[in-house]
Amino acid sequence: DQKEQVTPRRLAGGQHVVQLDAEGIYQCSLTGLIFEVTGAVKITYSLLSWSKYASLVEKPWIVGGPLFDVRCDSAPALTSIQFPHSLCLGG
């Protein structure tokens, strides 16, 4: 898949916003998030802290990567989001 790199505009409070004007697959140059869209859409997103949500993760599950808040002004146009993966190779 060909992904077009997009650089988001930074907003207050650590938020990012991208305005995607056409159908395609786009990758955020800062976060690695990949958005697949069928038309024009504005996506606003930010990285959240696990401290507020970690108690919701029950064993045997563990917190294993970044937590994002993603909002879209036209939900039907956003067909998929691919989140970056993380892997701890320590001890």
C-alpha cells in the first residue's frame, strides 16, 4: 500500500489535526498512525496517559503501547486506523 506522509498541525493541549482532502491512505509523520479514508475528513488526535485508564486493564492483559484519543468530523469517511506497535525487548 502506498501511504502519503502527512504532517499534522499542532493544537493546544498536545492535540494534532490533519485535514485529508481526498480518498487514500495517509501516515502521520509524528505518531506513525495510519488513516484510510474514502473522502475528505478532518481528524483530531492526541496521546493520552495510561495512568487514568490502567485500572481498566485486567490480568492477564498488561498495558503495552501508546493510548490515543482519535476524533473525526465524518466518521463514515474514516474506514480504518492502524496504530503503531511497540515491543519491549528488555529483560
